[in-house]
Amino acid sequence: MTLAAPAATVATDGPPPTRRPRIRRHRWFVPLAFIAPTLAIQATFLFLPLINTFVLAFTNASTIGGGTFVGLSNFTTLASDGAFWAAVGRTFLYMAVAVPAITVISLSVAVLVNTSVRGASIVRPILFSPLVMPMAVVAVVFQYVLSSDGLANQLLQGLRITTAPVPFLNDSDLALFSLMSVTVWKGCALYTLILLAALQNVSRDLDEAAQLDGASWWKRTLRVTLPQVQGTTTLVAILAAIATLRVFTEPFVMTGGGPGSSTETIVLYLFQRGINPGTDAGYASAVSLVLFVFVLAVAAVSWLVSRRDRA
């Protein structure tokens, strides 16, 4: 009886095959566990107050509690409130003056800082220093600078430009524009930084081609550089418009809404009616909802304008 020879083992070159690691599937709630702290903070400090404001706007509640449902009574009162619409007019005037000034100054400064000139590294920290200062501190400083015996009047009288102190904060015609100058000074630092970042991402090829064609620096800036940052410029204008609609610290700290009510903005009017000295939380909530609509309207118009420009 003949036995069959065992089959020869075929040798293979290379390392033995490795098993692909098994992908471990997590349960659906694991990702939620990681974002739960952020969601909790957002819900506590953003969504719940927003819902509470919406509910209070239809009640006669006060800041110390209580209140009953009154329907649209707060909004009908608001529609005939002359003081509120006067505050709306001052706020939109504030926006109409401050936003173009912030946009033009920030863009001009960003273009100059982006230019390779001697001393630019020294100028940049000085220009961006207002960015790190709280608005309340800036308002207190400018309250002293613009006072009757402040630095501004001392300079004007020392240079023989004026013979008497200029009532920057005590004159009803000058006070609002004095607050605008503070907003422009503080806001330009942030928006200059945003525009400078956009300018540094602009392609240099087109600028060099225009320079070879004999275009001056002014023409290259207007026709080559600025069109490439048009989207960022629009964004800066939108952010500045929303910020000026919500302006509060400057009039609250520097003038308290005075003289009279010449510097009372929407947010300051809301504060005085709902918190101090007033306690009408329901009416103040209605004002805040109207302000929210104004902000949405400004953002929507700005978005439509920017979309048309891109098209």
C-alpha cells in the first residue's frame, strides 16, 4: 500500500497579512455628550432669555415679578410713543454717520498699514491699542477729554482756535456727534484689523502687472486692490451697522442720555424703561423685539446689496 506524500507548503515572500482593525461604532448619544456643555451654556444665556423676552413682550410684567397677559397692548403703546420714535431717529442718525466714517477710515488705515513703508511695525501696535480697551474705560476717558476743562478744550484754547470751552457733551446739538466720534475711534481698531487681514491675502500678480503697465499707486489701489476686498468691506459695514444700532455704553456712561434726551438711543431708552429708573419689563421686552427686527432688517438689506454686487 502506497502512502501519498504530504503536500508541500508554498513559501510566500513578504510579511504576513495583517487584519484590518475593526471600526468601533459609538452610540448616537456619544457626540452629544461632547457638545452638551456648549449647548447648555447657549441655552442658558441665549435661547432661554430670548424666549423669555418674547413671552414678556405680551404681558405687563415688572422687573420685580408678576404680570398678566395683555396681548398687543405694549406694541400699540409703542407705536404711539413719541419718545421711542425719537430714540429710533437718533439711533439711525448715529448709524448713518458712524458707519460710513468707520468703513472709510478703517479701509484707508488698513491700506496704508499694508503698504511697505518705514515705521509700519511701530504704527501697527498704536493703531490696534483701542481694540484691547473695554468700551466702558474708553467712555470714561473720553468723558474727561471732552469735558469743559478736558484735554480737547485745553488744546483748542492753547492753540487759540477757541476762546471759550466747547460744550462737547453739554450741548444738545454737539453731544450726539461727540459720542459718534468715540464709537468711530474705538471701532476702527477692530475693523482695520479685519480689512488688513483681507488685504494681505490679495493676489500681488495683478498689482505687479498694473505697475508694469505704468499705473500709479493710487490707480492700482482703487482699481486693483480695493475691488478684491469688496466682500470684506461689505462685511465691515454690516458689523458696524449692527453695532451702532445696539450702542449703549457711550451714551450711558458719558451723558446718561442728556442733555435732556438728545443722546438717548434705543437701547438706552429700553434700559431706562425696563431697569432703571423704570421697572416695566413687559414694555421693555416689546422694545427689544422691535430692535431685534431692526437689526434683522439692516442685516437683510446689507446682504441683498452685497449679493447684487457679487452678481
